[in-house]
Amino acid sequence: MSRKADPALIGIFVLGAIALAVATILLVAGDDWFRKHSQHMLFFEGAAHGLQVGAPVVFLGVKVGTVKKIQLGLDETNDKFVVPVTIEVEPQVVRTRSGEQIDLRDRATLRRLVERGLRARLRLQSILTGQLYVDLDFHPDKPARFVATDPDVSEIPTVRTAVQELTSKLEGFPMDTFLADVAAIGTSLNQTLNSTEMRNLPRRLDATLKHLESLAARLDAKSGPILEETRVDLVEMRKALVAAQAAMARLESAADRVGALAGADSELVRNLTQASAELAGAAQTVRRLAESESPTVQHANQALKEIARAAEALRKLAELLEQQPDAILRGKRKTENP
């Protein structure tokens, strides 16, 4: 007769199997289940061929997250298709110098980084496979363009790749006009190269080179005397400069002596001052002598009067001698009135 199974043992076996399965899942998944994951949206223009789910998200060369979802969307503002990409950022991957951790999952922190120029773009991960990855870097010169209309969506602005920017520039480039201009330039060059003047150009260049060689030979022959004359002129100029320097030194010495003589305490200035005082005294004496009430002037006036009376007597004597020449011998005769 068979033994009946014990329900307690079966329950213990089932619980052990469940615990083993949970432990296996935890070992495989690590601590991902206990992390607080944060997702951000990126909207890329153009094709995203080569970007796959699970591709790394790199910030300044350091992996900070992975790509979780790739979709196809439509930008209603300009009716263009975009590629919405959802990325998930790992916690506590940025540290300051003091050791403080910066959480890129925080929307306020991410908003400040976006204001400083944080942008996302696609870059080539492998040339052989053509796989892409999301690169986060600072581009303050690129304006932030937001596509999401839902305010609850955390969006990081994107920028075009170098190939996309070049493609957008080439789209408006007038290729037909450019090719026509190139063809016209080629035709003009062909005509110019086949012209008679261009074929004669080597002969003219050869003649010009010969003239230049002849001119160089003549200059070489005459350079010796010219250099000798230049050297003599330089020697004479040096002598003239030395003489000028000596003359300037003598002028400076004379100026110093004149300055010494013109000083307030010099003997010359004292003598000139004394002579000036003596001249002033003499002038004062002459002024006093020339006054109308001075004795000198009165004596001079008296002498002038005496001289005038003597002159009048001499004039009368002369008239008498003219009329009576013998008056000196006989005396003066009385004249008869007619």
C-alpha cells in the first residue's frame, strides 16, 4: 500500500522553489528594481537609422543612461516627421569637486543644464556597424527648440548632426547655376589657354628673364663703387654728428654759465643793481638842478641876461664904428638931425 504525500512537505518545497526563483531574478537584475528610474524625451529630425533600443546615452564621454524607446512622430507646428526617443538616466553619476552627487533625474537640475546649453544629438558609435548613440553636450550657441506640448514631459532639446546641417544647406544650393558657371569658367579657360598670346607667353617670359639677368649683372658691376661712396658718406655723416654733439655740449656749457651769471646772488647782477642805483641818484640830482627855483637855474638866467646886455652893447658899438670909423680916436660925434 502506497504512502500518502505530506501536504506540509509539498508546501515547503513550493515555497523553496519560489524563493530560489526570486533570488535568481534579483541576482540577474541586480539592484535595478530598487532604483528610481527617470525618463526624458528627445525629438530628432530626420532618419535615426542605426539607433537601437539599449544604445548608450553619453554625457561628456561618460555613460549616464540608455535608450528605452524609439518611435515615429509628427511635429504639428511645421508638419514634419520626427523621431521621439525615450532615454532613461541612471542616478548619481555626476559628482562635484566636494563629492556632492548631482542627480540628472531631477527635472529642476536638468532644466538648469538646458538653460546653460545642454543639447542632445546622434553620433556614430561604430563605423563598421553604423550604430548610433545619444550624445549629451553643451552647445550654448544652439537655440533650444522644444517639440513636446505636454508640460509633464521632461524634454531635452536636440541639435542636428554635422551631416544633417550640411544636407540642409545643400538643399537650397542652386546646383544647376553652379554647374553652369563652372562649365562657363572651363570654356573661358580653354579659350584663354589656346589663344595666341598664351602660346607666346613662354617666349616672352624667356626674354624677360634674360633682361633681368642683364640688369642684375650691371647692378652687380656697379654695386662696388656705389657701396664705397655710401661708406664714405656714412663716415662723413658720423663726423658731422660727432661735431654736432660737441657743439651741443658747448652750447649747454655756455647756457649753464649764463644761467650762473644771471642768478640773483651772482656778482654781475649785484654790480648791475649797484650801477642802476647810482644812475638813479645821478638822475635825481640832475632833476633837482634843473628845477626853475634852484640857485643854478637862477644864476644861469642872470648870466644870460648879462650876456644879452653885453651883446646889445657890442651891437651898438659896431653900428657906431660903421658910421664913424674914427670914433675910437676922436670919440663919438653928435649926429645932426636933418
